[in-house]
Amino acid sequence: MFGIDVTDYDKKVWAEELCDFLPDKIIDVHMHIWEPGTRKVGQKGCVTWTSIVAPDMTYENMVETYSKVFPGKTVKQVLTGSPSCTLSVVNPYVLDCAKKHGHQALYCTNWDSDEAEILKAMKAGFCGIKPYQNNSPSYIPANEVRIFDFLTHRQLELMAKIGGIVMLHIPRNLRLRDPINLAQIMEIDEKYPNAKVIIAHVGRAYIPSDVGDAFEVLKHTKNIYFDFSANTSDFAMQKMIEAIGVDRIMFGTDMPFTKMRMYRIEENGTYVNVVPRGLYGGVEGDVHMKESDESEITTFVYEELRALKRACERLGLTKDDVNKLMYENASKYFDIQL
């Protein structure tokens, strides 16, 4: 799955809707690279469609993809492996790419990654960690995993001590509106103010019903950041911006998954990716996938940016505000200058 094939419709969306909206410099804080054959399948708590639409993405694949998706823009990525890979393989690959090409990188952890392991990774060149729900104790069922089952207090204590970055994908079926998730996010904000925690994907609030009253709680956070990677809900983005402003939000793509051709709808209380018929083989049985005969379907990442634009326009945000979301906040957070 090398690079990406850009269609005439993609070019139209970019030229007419996105190019002038976006700043010239962009930082992507949430994306993944890994080599073919190193990602495991059937991981606890993971959806199946991601492995269908993106079986791998090498560094070289990434470079070509971004040059086509963001023509004329300067984009820098924070490199992270897939947490569904064999970690002992993917972490060294990511670090090697980061050192060779001048990127910041996040270290994928397991629930039992101890202080010595993480400190060694940070000393080697990683700027933070990427815990994930599938790397939690095997005896905990997927729908019962809590944040502290895979991002432990001792890991948070360490990251607070050293000012390390934590990219957090929250678990549980209720996503952002889950009361346990909200309570633990607030606990992190209060107990570990020096740990630089980013809640990924607007807390996985992919459709309006995922939001609930979460931002009535989260508006009281003082230190937690958010990214809006792989999210096409302008409603969720608007609620996030209204609650916490534009200074603690950063752009991410979740590449390579957002290469997918799709747009997102809500059916039966969950999100559904509408994709071109036959493009990804049979998708029957996957509640998150539905095929369409429409000829004009652009990429997931463009749908994400379209949603951001709609939210920004409704809120009356300025170009300076958009620059904060797409570049400036991440530049300061990750110490990246373009």
C-alpha cells in the first residue's frame, strides 16, 4: 500500500476547500509507521477495519503520501509505531527513522513497562510514550479496560517527573462520555500536572452521541491537551474548542488509516465509514463499514479537515487560531520548528 492515488475529486477538495484554509506549516502529532509483517491482528479492543485499509506504512511510504495529500505545505510528523505491532520490533524501527530524518518520536509501551525501560527509551531519543488499551493485562476483558490498566500511576509519575509526553487513546465502549474515563482523565489532570498528556481523537467522540456532557467536565481541566486525529465530527470539534479554547488542541492525522476513502455517518448509535464499493474487499459483518456506489468520495484525512473547517467557521475562528491548531501549539509542545 505504497503512497496514495490522488483523484481529480481529491484535487478539487484540496484546491477549493482546504488549501487556503490551512497554514503553510503543519505538524502532525498523531500518525504511525511500521514495516510489513510486524503488526499483529486480533488485538484486544481493536476494530478490524484498520488492518484492511492500512496493512502497513513504512517511512518512505509516509513521505510520498504526505507530499501528495498536502501539496505545497511543509509538514513535519511526530513518529509513532503501531501499538498493535510487536513492540520490540517497531520501537527500534521508529527511533532509527526519527534519528535519520530529524523527527520527534513516541515510544509504544506495555502496561508493565517499568521506569528503567521508559527512561532508557527517553535517553535513546524518544520524547514520550504511547500506551494503548490492547497492551493491558490479558485477563481484563476489552470492554472493561480502564485507563490506569495500561497507563499506570507509576508510569504517569515518571512522565510527570521528567516532563514527558503521553499520547493517550482512551478505552471503553462509551468513549468520551464514559464516566470512568472522565473521572480518570480528571484525576490525571489533578495528580500529574507536569505529565504532558494528550487525549487522542477528541477522546474517540466520533459521532455527536459519543460526546454526551463530557466537555461540561473536561472544561475544568488545566493541563490536558487534545488532538482531533481521525475524527470527522465537526460537532465534537466545536464542543472541544468551546470548552477548552484553541491553545490546548493539536492536529493529527492517524495516518495511514486516514488514507482510506470514506465519509462517516451514524447508524444504530455507532459510527459507520461509507467506502467505495469493492475498494476494500468484502466489508460485510463489520458494523463500522458500509459500501456505496458514489463516485466522489475523498480521503479520511480530507474529511477530518473539512470537519475542522466547518467547526472553525461556525465559531468564527481566525487564521491565527487555525495556525495554533495546525502548527503553533504542537511546535511549542514538541519543540519542533519549521
